[in-house]
Amino acid sequence: MLAFKELHVDVPETPPLQVRPNLFEEIKETSERLIHLVMVATKPDIIKQLPVYLELRRQGKFALLGHTGQHYDWNLSGALHEEFQVRPDFILNIRGSLYQKIAQIIERLGFVVSKFRQEAPDKVLLPYVHGDTTTAAAGGVACYNSSAPVVHVEAGLRTLTPSVDLLEKIVKDEISVEAFYEQLRQRELWEKGSSEPFPEQFDTRTAATVSGVHLAPVQLNQQNLLDEGFPADRISVVGNTVSDSLQIALRKAETSKIYERYPILEEGSVVRFCVHRRGNIVSKHRFKVLFDSVIRLVEGGYTVLWIALGGTFAALRAFSLEKKILRFAEKHPSLVFSEVWPYYNDVIRVMKDCAAIATDSGSIQEEANILHVPCATLRFNSDRPETLIAGANVLAPPITPDVVFRVIHEVVENKGMNQQMRNIPNLYGENVSAKIIDFTMQVAETQRVFRWEQERLGFSDRDDWEPGETTYL
């Protein structure tokens, strides 16, 4: 017989799953057949999902807000709930490493969905997940395996990368930044195949496979889904909900007092800088390139607002750069080095006034376009390539500090290019949340969101088809 050695598996201490009192009683008692569940987890998808939740409530739908607890710090989560005046109906309270969080979402959300099915078997649950988040993937798996496929908001995000030849030209200074920018607008130079951003590309692709409704921000996302074989009657181009969030934030931004806290940001030409994608923070070379670019920008006379996330701080510590950036910031007031700001209206108040935005974020590429602020993406590629093809954005690949500096410098100082980037129309629409709900209700009211094959092919509509199902799931 084989002898096995026992290994201890470290399980993170996690707070218990929290559910609002009387939640399931209210679900059972409502006359509404459709129960809409909007899931949030991280700061970006809180910002993008809350307009959907608020619109559902405005339309009188029975809408629940579920929070995984992935972002639980005040500046990442709590302040937004206060700002938008909402509270979750349940919190999964996940903790641990990435794979542990995924497992906990599947287990805990799966429990909530199973409980829902037990308590209200006559109701239909419509879970809404967002974009390329861990919750979109793991939450989708949890719901799908209870035959409740998700409504995928911000579906079809696929990374495109320009040709290596073009990247080599900008690295070797064989092409001007402006010519590089113009060539990036040629769709035929872009190709699929990247695993970055990691794990977001996995998350969005996984979410697609468990979705019954695909809500694409732009036609490029729709085409991605069609190319992958998803049914056309379940895909709609609706825009991006960040457009709705920005409209809310812009109305509040004029009352922001953020410039009282950081008066130097009101003085002029600010470059907003943020780095948090795993591809940039796990690579010593890439991170140091971006770090040195900030130093060079400040020494070159720019005011830089560097917003640092948890991953940013982890990289600074891992590569022994934390003390260096703090000392540099003390000596150079034109570098504002800050953790994430809690209130979205403060973020937008400053962002809309920036000379340029340099980021590896996906959502900020969208926000920059809507705000008409030139954007430089600190990656080799983009999962929002529509912004580059349209001309609102340009790549600043983290290969050498010189490349990154030259791109950002040109974006700010080349007035013709700067104005051209600002003039690109909003790619992401208006009243997006209402369009999302309209299309979702159209699907849900005319057919089942989850379709067995006899339903998809139409055989269940035959007069001789005997109805009935078990509930073994």
C-alpha cells in the first residue's frame, strides 16, 4: 500500500458570511417574479455596478446588492457606499490569496444562491457581474452551477497587442511619438493572444462562458464575443456604465474640497500616474522602468500625482524602493504620492483637470476618454484597444524609462496631438444602465436566461413536448 504524508493546509481566518435580517422572507413575500442581484467586490466594479443597482431601484425592480468583501477597507469600499448612499444586502467576507478568494466566492455565493432557490423556488434570480473581475469569474461559476447564468455587464473585453515591429520602432527611437500614435490607430496592426492583464483576461473569458446575457460596451467587444461563438441574440452593445457613474460624480465634483488638501494640484500641468497591474508590479524591470519614469517626470518639471494601490506598495517594498520614493516626495513637493482616495467625486475633480493621465488601469482608460483627457497606457497592449484605435489613448510600453518619458512628454507638450486626443468623442454612451436593464428584461421576459438545448433549439415549444423538470441541482 502507498503511504501518504499528511500536509497541513493553511486556511485564512475569515469573518462569517453576513446577511441582512429578513432578506429571504422579503424575497419570498414580494410579488415580483424576477429578483435582480447586483454583485460588487472591488472599488472599480463598485463604481461601475452601482448605477445599474440604482437604476433597477428607480424602475421599481426588486434589486439586491451583494458584496464579496474583496475590497473592504474604507478608502476602497465603505466610502463609496456612503457616497452613493447604498448598503449591501449581504457580504461574503472573503479573505486570503487569489485562489482562496476564488474558492470562497464560489462556496459562499453558491450557498446564497442555493438558499434562494430553496426559499423562493417560484422566483427567478438574475445575477449581474461586472467585467474582468474575480467576482465575474468565480461568481459566475457559483451562479451557473445553480442554473442561474449571469448577466455580464462590460462583456467581451479582450486584450489586443500591436505588432512587435511597431513597439521596436518606438524603443529604438526610429519613429516619433506622434507617428507611433497615428500608427496605433490602424486596426490591422493589432492582434489577440495576450494573457495580460492577469488574471483579468482569464476572468472575463470565464465569465463569458457562464453568462446568459452579454452586455458589450462597444462594437469591438461585441465582435469578440461573436467570433468566439456566443449567440448574437444574447449580445447587446449598450456602452459602459462608467459613463453613468461619471455623470453622478461630475455633478458632485464642484463641491469637492480636494484642492484644499492638495493645493499644488490646482496650480497647473498635472500628470496623474498609477501602476497596479500584476504584469507591471511582479516584474522588477517593468516596475523600475515606471518608477524611474516618475522620477524623471518630476525632475523634468512636471507635477505628478502618483496614486498607489496595495499592489503598488507591495512592489515598492519587494524591490526596496519604498523609502526612496518617500524621501524623493519629501524633497520634491511637485510629487504627490498618495494611497487611493476614498471618494470618487474627489478623484474625478482632479482627473478632469489633468494635462494627461498615465495608467495601467482599464477603467481609467475609459474615464480619460469620457472626460476628454489624453491618456498614456503603461503597458505593451490594452484591453480597451478601442480608445487607442479611436485616438484618445497611446501606449507607453514599460521597456525603458526613456520610452515612457518621451510618450508622456509628447502627450502633454505636443499641443496638436494633445488637442486631437481631447477631441475624440465619448466612446461609451449615455444612460447605459437603462439600456442594460431594457435588454436584460427583453431576454428574461421572452425566454429563459438559462436555456437547455431543447429550449435553445425550439423543440420545447412543440405541442407534444412534455414540460417539467427536477430540482436536483
